[in-house]
Amino acid sequence: MRVECWVENKENILLDLIHKIRHDVIAGNQFGAPDELLFHSGGPEHDLARKSMLLGPANRRYIVRQKPTRNPSSALSPLKGELDVQLAPSSMEIEVEEWNGLWKYSHTIRGANLSEALREISSELPPLVSESGIQAGGLAGLLNYDMVQYTEPILLTHKPREESVLMILYRADRWIIYNRDESKIEILSSIDDDPWAEYMQGILAEGIPERPEVGKPTTRVPISESDEHHAEKVRIAQSAIRQGALYQLNYGRIWQEEIDDPWDVFERLNRDNPSPLSAWLYSPDLKISIASSSPELLLSQDNQTITTRPIKGTRPRGDDAEHDANLRGELVGSEKEIAEHLMLVDLERNDLGRICKTGSVYWKRWRIEAYPHVQHMVSEVQGTLRHDKDGFDALQSLFPGGSITGCPKSATIAAIDELEQTPRSSWTGSIGHIDPRTKISQWNILIRTMESHFDGDSWQATVQAGGGLVIGSNPMQEVEEAKWKAQAICQAAWNYSPAGITPQTPQGSTSVSLHPIPPITNTIRQLIAGRETGLIRVVEPEYPEPIIWNDNVELMKPEIKRVLFVDNLDSFSWNIIHTLASNSVEVIVVPGRSDLYDASSLLAEIRPTHLVLGPGPGRPEQSDITMQFANLAVNGKTPPTLGICLGHQALGLAAGWELTPSKLGAVHGVPDSVIGATSHLIMTRYHSLSLTPTNDHLKVTEWDANTQSIVMALAHNEHRIFGVQYHPESAGSVGGEAIFDRFLCQ
């Protein structure tokens, strides 16, 4: 059932509708549960802010609770690169509940991970009543950040309390959708002759009165860690970066205190900090509410197209238009901010690459989005789903967002657990909707978010905010950035300003505006040019899809080139895999952090024509199979071999060279000049360690251009063995594909 009603153009009409329904004694709970879920597009209309959606009364929901699981070894420290990897996550259990005046347990659904468990729900969805657009009958709700247990191969030490709610999804049998550009409301229901739809038509016909203006909250000072303690956490993360354990880590600071009412907080956020991906969730029986004014998209799906929009790089708003523009220039002119952003673009290309067709992933858009308190650099990365993948696979691959974890993603998730020492709960999780029948989904990232729990006779609220920490971070500036990001939500919750008094934004207190990236440096011009070149799309050829190795894999015909790629849990591995496969070669991917295989057996079984030892966090010795391959390579017992970053370092160690922290410091995400005897390249560097030659078993073929003291590339004197201490596949590297082309011709 779909009913259309034209209404007065009023972007907050669904907030008014919630207020009206709550106070309508006729409605009560006669149509379903009183739980509330709203996706609200605030601020001016743009490509992410065209419609708002309110869930109608639900009759079925799906809950995941924290179960007892094995703890990682207490002797391991992810901040030192020591990871407890589980290649097969614990089975996920979903409790299905039906509404019958109360939520009652019905049955349990199980799956090996997030995507498999959610896919099992598909059989419980109603048939489609239309062929296009958003339909009633899909799934919508919350994925807590700690659902990472089912999407990443990392064991967490600081897990939520047993039976804590990790996921709340509703079968969305009813929707009210407000299309802002058409001033139109649609009432959708998958229930035949649904009395709720008739009730809603009556409500709309009467007209929806504006709800009363919400006042200021009771002034309170929330509990939080000290600025000095926060700065020390930054320094701890930087120490881990110097040792090569990770490249970037997103740390979150917590503010906690009682609040008056969570709905009032959401209303204030909508008024004072409108955002395109705002969300409200309230479950009375679970005593949980989420109020979010998020500007960040985790993913959207439209048929086979998957899009993500990472945010990284932040400045506050200025006190007038000129100051505002100067701060944008400062943002784009910062090598640290550009490196941080470029790192996220490469990471999201990787996460899309795991589920998208070879050659289809590209960096589509790059701009600055200015909100009332802060302005960010935002990129859009897009790809085309493989024929054997769906929206659940996309969610599995991209959740949680790389912009709020760090790089490499798996390693930083473990390091965050060690550094923050508490579960994140809803912060940096996602609220969204997904429908496998229509192949439409959209999920935000829960930043600018308050989570509340009703405890006895009051609401206890938690706000968390932070930023990406890199080697170039200034600890006290990172402290201030977290406060900027927490400012709007803390003001709405407690009338408290962690960042102190902030100036009025130049276009008004609720201004939201979009700006192109100003090409103020040669690096920025180069990146813009490279991205625009990537926008010239051609019909995608059918390249061979990469294969994850297991004992049941069927290899292709022997005449095709076959690359064995060792994946060392890097967040750029699939960018390399796509680049290789785009040369029409078969790529077989084997895990580098596993003791299931040995190098000699894999060479015998896979019979590769080429071997690539991939990059990754930590030291090469922490990937035993990488060192096995490296030792075979330097003794001439492998096919042509290319080592990238960690793989390059492994080759040097196998030849007897020394590997130590780089004497010029860590470099991550920075496009830099690399010179050889006959070459001068611009390549993106990601490394904290570097090799020192101690013998002539290998030769240095490239150095850093600035000091000519850092080994950037090597080759064996006799065998076809090569290593590079940079990422040719990065969005910031110029002509890096040629390196792979030359290698595959060996």
C-alpha cells in the first residue's frame, strides 16, 4: 500500500508528527509497538538531504545481545603490533521478537558473521508490492559499534557487559516518508487494509500543528577525562605509529552526565546543528535512546552501486565569512590533514574493493562541508557490486567506518580497544535501513551522537568525540578538536560548552554549506587532477575476480598469469589486488597472519607465475608466512616476487639487512618524491620503519629525493626479486600502475 499526500513545505514535519502521535490518546499502541525510529534530513537540501523517514508502529524486531566469548591473550599489546586474529568470528545469534502488547521472544536466527546472519532474515520479509523506490517490509535500526566482533577478525578485551544490546533492527512494515523537494508525504505499508494507514491519512488531512519550541536544558557539567590525560593518549598512539604498529588511530573522549529528556536533546540538535543524516531511536522496554546529528555516510546502495563518504580533516567555523574561508584554506594547506584524508580515501577504496567488481572502484567527489560548529573535508568513493555480492556483504565489509577507526583498520580496532579500555556502544556504530528485495540501503556513522539509558528514575547520557591521530598530530590541538566536535551535542544535552565560547557562524547559527577544495598547493592540484582523471569512466571490462584461497578453490586455466598475494591485514591490500587483477591476471589471496599454511606448500598447490608480499602493520616477523616467502625468494626459490612496504622489509630482513625505526621519522599518507638512477616518481609513503643495507645480496634502486638516505626500492642482484617502500596503488601516487605492469612482464 502506498498513499501520497502533498503538504506544506516544512522540513521538520516528521518531528511535528511524532509529537502529535505521542499525544493522540486514540492511537495508543493499538497498531504496534511504541518504539520510535526517525531518519531526519536537516539543513539545506543537497544530495544527501532530500528525504526524511519515520518508521510506523513495528510488530517484529531483531535483537543481538552480547554473548560470552574468548578473551584475547593478556600478554598481547595491539599498540605494539601484537594481534590476536580469529579468521572465523564467533557465530552471531539474532533473537526474533513479536509484538503482542509486549515484545515477546519468538525464535533465534544464526549466522557465521553479520552478513550471513542478516541474510537469514530475508526469508521473513514480505513480498514486494511495487517495483521501484523504498518499500515497506525491509529492515531498519541500529548497529552498535561493538558489532565489530562480527565484521572484523580481531578479538576485543573490553567487550560490553553480557546481555547488553548490540543491535536493534525492526522489520519496517510501515513507513512515512517526507520528500523535501516535492513537499510530499508517502504512507507505505506492507499490510493489507492496514488500519494504521487509514489513521495516518486522517492525521494528515487534519493538518499537523507545529510542536512547541524546546527550551534550554538544565545546566550541568558532565564528567570527562582531563585534557592532560587525553593528550597523553595521543602521545601513546604516536609511539605506536613510530614503531610501525599502525598509521592512524581514531581516539574517542567521553562526556557523561544525567539529562532531562533525550527527545528534547534531539530537537535542540535539529534546531542548532542540522545535519543530513540525523537519526532518532527510542526503545521504551530496552530503556535506550539515541539522538544523533550525524553528517557522515557509511554506505548507500542503489541496485549494484555502493557509495561511501568518509569525513577526515576538521577546522572550527570562523567568526565571519573571511575567517571561515581562511580556516578552509588552512585545512587544505595542512600536510597532516591531507595525509589523514588521503589515507581514508585509500582505506575506503580497499573496503569497497573486497565486494566490488575489479576496476569499478573510484574516488568520485572531494569537497568541504561546513556545519554550524565545524567544517570537514569529505570525499565520495563508489564502486559496482560483484554479481555474487549484495548489500549485506557491503555492510560486512565497510562496518565500522574507517574514518572512525583508523588505518590499518583491523589493527587500529584492536589498538582502540587497548587505548580506550571501554566498549564504544552506539558511538561510531550506524543507524540505517537495508532492503535486499529492492537493493536499496543507507547507513550513517553515529558521530555527533548521544546515547541514553533510563536508570531508575533518570536518563543517563554519554557523548563521545575525538579525531584521527597521526604522527603529525599536535596533542593539545587534538584535544581541542575533540571539544569542537562535542560542542553541539554537549550544549544540547547539558548547556555545556567543552570548547568554551564559540563565535557565531558567518551565515547564521544553523548554516550548512558546501565548498570545493581550493587548489592552493602543488600537492592539492596533483590530487585533484588525479581524481578528475579517474572520473573518465569507460565500460567496465570483465576482469578475473580475485579468489580467497582455501582447499576447495578451483584454479583457472594454466595459460593465464596467476599472482599469489599475501594479505597482511593492511587497509590497502584490495587496492593492490584490484590493480593486479585489472591486468587480466588471476589473483589468489592468502592470509599473512595465519598458521594454516606454509609457503612451500602454497607455491606447490597454487603454482603462481608471480608472488606479491603485501603491506601491513607491525614488523615482518609478525607475519610468519611472509618471512617464509621472503627467505625462499632471496634464495631464488620463488617466481618473480614483489614486496610492498612490509613485504619489501621482509625481503631486506631475509637478505640480512637491518630494519629499524626510520631516522627521519614516520611518514604516512604523504605523496613524496622518490628518485632512482633514471627515474623521479611521486609515490605515497606509508612507513615508520626502514631498511639499512648491510651486505650486497640486494641492491638499492631508489631513494627518497629529499635526503637520499631512506631506501625506497630494492632488487636482487641475481633473481627477479623487487621491493618498494611506498604504495604505487595509492590515490596520491602518480603513474603507480606502471610499476605493476613492469613487474607482471617479468
